[in-house]
Amino acid sequence: MYSSLELLDDVLTYRDKDFFDLVHKKCGEIVKYLMKKLSIDSIKTLLGVEDDIFSIVEENCSALKDIKERACLCLDDGTVIVKPGLRIDLDRFIEALRTKSIHSQISKSTTASSDNDSSLSNTLAKFNMFEENSNYFLKDFINNIATLYIMGGRNTYEFVRLNLSGAVPSITSIDSFISKAGGKIMEGEFRYDTLQHLQTSNNHQLAVCSEDCTGVIQKIVYDAPTNTLIGFSTPLDRGIPVPQYFQTDSYEQLKVWFENEDKSSLLNVHMLELLTTSKSSSSSFLLGAYGITSKFNSIDVLRRWLWIFQHCQTSNIRILAFSTDCDPKYLRAMRLITGFFAKLPNIPISERDDALELKLPKGWSSWFYM
């Protein structure tokens, strides 16, 4: 990670000429010119901006055409990206300003009321985001504040952000941080890449997979990053969900979907309980989730389980068992896969080389199916 910038103690008061001179010194002429175009003329205004400043440059805007030519690279496929050097300089500058703002808030709070449980210093101490005489990095702060957003919810996070003006990133920034860290889940996509990384770093070898549905409010929303409509029932291909299916630029196609496609009434979730022989504890992992209706059968469930089993094997994780509730479709899939008063002639699962075998003690005269 790059080293933090050194800033003067009164930098948070900079505006107009002092502000633009500082931006020019730390980020360059292009960023300075962009700030002027966007009417960002003070440190306070810059820290209050919720969206990525460079996002406007990537759009078609005649007023910023000259900046776009100097700040961006246009790829052969038409994609526009901001030059990495400019983005790094600006991110480094904003991180240093947020760090300075946090230190300033802590100093003021400590002076005003050292015994007040609701003071800023005690609040930050509870979040474990600051230790005196330690090297402070904004990345650690964002990791902790992202945890607050995930565990406390949007309203809790917004309450904290409003009371820490300029010191806590906006919800848009936190969403972007979580997405870049791989925390954002796409409907219908199974996170096998993340699972592979988790297996490598924690040496998980075994897992139990669970699948269950829960009722949801039927609603169609648009996901801009993937250009996908979320809320329709995810199509199943041999039991496997098809991700990002509802993408179109046609109004007629959109009309057909709304008139003919079912809306999701259920959210189907796949979880893994990751196990390791070297530890007594386990950890949960969200493998995938997608909206569906009840229009699927036991064969779909069985094919999906076999598909998950095979993909987890490529990540060096052995699925020991699948668990679910007492829905008749899932129970029939279990009966078929175990041969319990049911038979599946076209898929001889018990004859697979990797089928799990349980050796019962010879002294057992009988055993029960569970």
C-alpha cells in the first residue's frame, strides 16, 4: 500500500485558491481543472461528494470533452477508463484528507467531553477504528465501517455518517468498496472463485451444503452495474440457474417479459458450512442466491446438487452432505440420491468412484434411515 500524504493541520479549512493550489500540487493539473468544472471548491465540499468524481468523465458530456481526452483512455471496444495514475493520486489525496478529518473530530470530541459515552472518541473506540500512537490507514477504517454497514443496516450506518460529517464514507462509496472486495453477489452466480480463494487461505477440505427457499415480496428492480432486471424468476437450465438472463435494450422485449414472465415469489439460497480437520470450528459461506417460483421438480434439485458437488471438487472441497427442509421436492431428491424406496436408473449415483461410503460396525444388527 502506498504511504499516506503529509498535510498541514489547517488543511480542512482550505477553499478557493488554497484548495485548488493544493489539488494541483497533490493530484495534478487535470484533476484541478475537473474540480473547477464540478464546482468543488473546498475540502469540505470534496469530502461531502458521495459518488466517484471520475465517473462523470466516463460519460458523454460535451462540457468535459477536453478533460475526457486528457484523463481517459478509450479502448478498442468503446470502453472508457480513467488513467490509473490519476485515480491513484486522487484516491491517495482523499484518503489523507479523511484521515485528517477523523483525527480532527477525535481531538475536538476528547477536548469537549472525555467522559461522555456518546462522544466521538468513545464511539470510534467501540468500533475499534483508532488507537493512539499507532499507524492509521484508511483501509482499516473502511473495513470496520463496512462491517457496521453490513451488520447494522443502512439506517444505522446513515445515522453514524450524519453524526461524523466528512469523516465517514458515503453509502455509495461503501457499496463500491464492498463490490470491489468481492462482497457483492450477482443473482444466479455461484461464487466458486471466492470459494477457491477461501480454500487456499484457510485450508478447508470438507463442507456441508444446504439449500432452502424463503418467500419474498414480488418486485422488479434494475441493476445498473450488470444492466439486468432483478425480480423475474431465474430460468433453470437442467436445474442450474442462468445468471443475468434478463438483459435487453429493446422496449418490446421488456414489454414481453412483463406480460409473460413470472415474478420471483421465492428466494433460493445455497450455503456451505466449511470444515477443516485442523480446527474444531467451522465457518459459513454464501455460495449463491437467486429468485425463483415453485415451478421446478426433484430432478432439477438433483442435477443442481451434482453440479455443485462437481464444481466444489475443482476447488478441492469435498461436499459430505446436502441438507434442506421437508419440502416434498427436496425430500424426493434425497430419496432418489440415496435409493431409499426410490430409484434413479438414468443417473447411477451410487456407482460413482467418488460416492461417499459409510462402513457400519459389524456388531450393529440394524440401522435407521435419517
